Amino acid sequence: MRCSILFLCLFFVINSFATIPSGYYNSANGKNERSLKTALHNIIKDHTSVGYKNLYTVYAESDTKNDTILDIYSTCTFFIDILSQRCGNYANICDCYNREHIIPQSWFNEEEPMKSDAFHIYPTDGKVNGIRSNYPHGETDGPSVGGNGLGKLGTCNIDGYNDIVFEPIDEYKGDIARSYFYFITRYEDKLYKFSDVVFDNNTYPGLQEWFLNLMIKWHRQDTVSEKELNRQEAIYKFQNNRNPFIDHPELVEHIWGNQKNIIWGTTTALENVNNYFELHLLDNAFFISSDYETEIEYTLYDISGQLITKQNITPDEIISLRNLQKGLYIITIITNNNSKSYKIII
């Protein structure tokens, strides 16, 4: 999508942040690395558990489109309201769908609330779910699962691990990575007793080096999609917590990535910010208006948290975006000790 109509661009910018509760991440401001991860843990812990059998109720809102299941492991057609399509028994791909734990239950001894946390449990084809079993996700030259199934199973081809892994298709690698990041943040106080297949049994970093590097890679390559944003809001309605790495993908960089030595901060004092400046999007450009004759600082990040540019400009100065690739970006504007962030699509 290229923003060519000012109204449409502003509509996306306004609504992309409207769903994050005001002040939700304030207590994480000014932190980085392990302290930032722990601050996020304290924000999202103690969620409301819907219970394992009620995950299907969540899926009706979080993982459906036109009443069909959005399956990350197959192209099969499953209807949310046809109860007979939920597994039981299965023999082939497309027989039925069930609940796939991205972090297998055996890794945390099937304990609650991990067992019922929808942020890492997806509706998927039962047969492919069974093929994945409790193998970690990874990259492999192994064969495809075949038919309508999506993914490959085989020996890991990444340095640091030489056992069997399941590789999802590229379209969902970022979704899966952000599920792992959520899990090791939400449950950082329990990691010491979980299986050490991919976990390092410490609160920080939480994942073994080979797997952490892979998840960061997937997170950067497969950015947050509309599907994830919609899923986030649906699960929030039931669980009353959020996946921070969907709301703010740049958090990955400030905790584990190339900005972990830089403190992170969200918009503050939003009720006062609008008195200072406003972002206006044009076709392949933007400018910032201000109530004051003052220099304005802005930063532009891509959705993976990579800094594109940081500079000072004057009010109403037009900044070109023509050299940017299509995608989702974050503009943060800072002036008079106030800041505000916008997501824009180019």
C-alpha cells in the first residue's frame, strides 16, 4: 500500500496506536536489556487464563476470517462453527484442526497458565501439528510435510544445534518468533524449571544463543502483519494482557538485538503532546506542524527496530520518503521534552 491520499494515511496512523491502552507500557520507559525485559514481564504477568477448553472460543475472534480458521501449518479449510472439524482422531492432513503449542506442553510439564495462554497457542491442522511434535522450530533442508501441509521437518542446519527441527513457512516465522519472545518474557520467573531444548534456564536472555539469534532473524525478516495485530486485540479482550513485541517490535532490539545498550521509551504525556506538534503525511513525504517556532527532532525506524535516520528539522519542512522500501515504519517526534510515535505504511 502506498499512501497517496492524506486522509487515508492519517487514518492508519491514528488507529495503529489507538488500540494500545494509554500508559500500558509506561513502567518500561527508560530501560533496556534485562531490566526492560523484566519491566515488561511485570506488565503482562497475572493475565486472565481462559482455560484450555475455551481456547476455541478465543479462536473464533483471534484466528478466523470469514468464519474459516487461519491455519499457520496448512492451507486446509476449517470452519470455526463446525465442531466435527476439531480433532479427535486424524490420519491425514486436512482431517481436522487442534491447538498447537508453539512452546510444546512437555517443555513446561503441561502446567497452567502456560497450557492455556493463547499468545503461543494457535489453531493448526492436527496431522501437521503431530508431525511437528515437540521438536523445536528451526531451519532445515529436510522435506516438506506434503499435500496441503505447510512446513518442513529435518535435521537443523544451524550451527549450535544438530537435532530434528520443524521449519514453518516464511510468512509465519515472525509470528512464531514473537510468540517465543512473549513466552520467555511473560514466564521469565519460571524459565529455570523448563526444558532446556531452546531455553537457557535464566531470566535473561532466556533463550540459548543459537535459537535467540534465529528468532531475532525471523522477527526482522517477517514483520508484524495485520493478522497479528487483529489477533493481539482479540486475545487482549479475553486475557487482559498483550504481546509487547507486536505492539512495539523494536523492543526486541532494545532487549536482545543491536540496540540493547540504548534505553527504550514510549510516548509520554500524550494529553499534552498534541499541543506541540502534529504529523502530516503527503505522497512519499511528510512534514510536522508545531504551535511553536522550535527545532524538532525526529527518528525513523523500520519495523524491525533498525534506525533509518535521526535528524533535526524545522516546522513545516517537507521530508521525502521516496528512497524507502515499501513497508511499516515508526516515526518518533521529540520537542519541548515531549514525544509522540506514529506507525506509517509506505
